[in-house]
Amino acid sequence: MLQRCGFKRNKHNFLYRDDIPAVFKVDDRTPFEFARPGSMQPRLIATEGSTSGMAVSALFSLRTAMGFANEARGLPVSPGGHPNAPQTTHESKQTTDAVSRPRSQRIMFCYLLDTRGVEVVSGQDNRAYNTSRITPRPADDSRLFPSMKLEGHVSMSAIGFTSRRIWLVNSTMTRAATVDDIHTQARDRATGSSQSHDNAIEGRTRAGDLNRDEYDALIDEVAKAGKRVLELPQGKDLFSTDISFPPELISLS
């Protein structure tokens, strides 16, 4: 019955789905940090999570995710991100960043991850349909599990999540664009100095400016340029299954 409903079991005997369109992730890294290398790398060295690959925490509710991002406004951001944002233990304690995040940074970002064809473990689904795996839990099982009601784990490889699957949601939750297009838009804008526009915006973010509006403006510019954007209904709490992606010319890998 569970298989007919779209559930599968991974090597840890957790239920997962690979037909969830999208999840939402809060992160202090700018969209340029994903676009430049072409991927979002898990901010951890090693972890034992609920997924077959590295477990990266995300949420199924856009409003909940944006709430965590907004909580960071005006607060110092630690190298592991906002302390209340959902994350695996190793995400909060270990990072692959060569340089620690500047403590002066005061904003975080809400990303929409395209998880079509990707293993996603829902904590709520496992608590409802896989209770024998959850309770009682073996004493020697220290594997991390999504603890929040609307939290899930996304399975990522060590090389990360391709940037073509990463969308930045604007601060009003009405529009999103891929980090690649946002980066291209910023690079194409003249600054009148030797510093590129993406580096200038990022520098202000690192210095502590509350400048999410600059990223919002880039998303609007992407839309005006006729590139792919997600138009989201204003005032509605969107969930993972509400997301429908516009067609693309290049297939995802």
C-alpha cells in the first residue's frame, strides 16, 4: 500500500519519496556562493542522517522557512547559520567553508530546492506510517532524524546539489529565480568601478547591511529579462506539493 502511495524505503529503513517537487532551505550563504561553483555543497564533513546520502535539513512550508530567515534579521549569523533554523547536528557544527562566516552578517536567505527525482525523507510521514522504525528506537541508533513537524531530510552527495536546482525566494514570497540567473544578472550590471556588482552586493551583506532588497531587485530583473521565474501567490502559505516549475530548455542532471 505504501509503495502504491509513492513511498520507498532507503538503506536505513526510513520511508522516502522522490516525487516531492520542492523543499525550502534557510541558509546564510548568498546565491552567488552557489552559482559560482555551480553547486550547493552540504555544510558538513560527515553525518549519519536518515537519507542514503548526506542528510541536509529542509522544510515543506515556505512560510515557516521564511520565518526562520526573518528571525535572523538584525542578529549576528554564526558559521552554522541561525541557531533556531532546522539543520542536522553536523550542519550546525561543521562547515566546508574555507573562511568562517563574518559575524557581522545579519541576514539569511530562503531557498527553494528542486527535489524532483531526489530522495527526501519526511519526519512526519515516518512518524505516521513507519512507527516501528521510530519507536522504540534502538539504543545504539544515533542516526539523525527530522524532529520538526514540517521538516525533512534531503539526500545530497558529497559533490553537492546542482545550482540549476536552487531558486532564491524574494522577501515577500511572491517570486523566485534560479541562483544562476541571479548571478548572471548581477554580473551583467555595470557598477562604475572595478568591483563586480555581485561582489559589491555580497560585500554589503557580509558587512552587516540589511540588504535583502538588493537580491529582490535582481530577481525582478531576471523576470524582466524574460528568464525563468516562479510566480508565487501572495499571502498563501505554500507547501512543497504546491510548487510547479516553468519549462526549461536544459534537462536537469
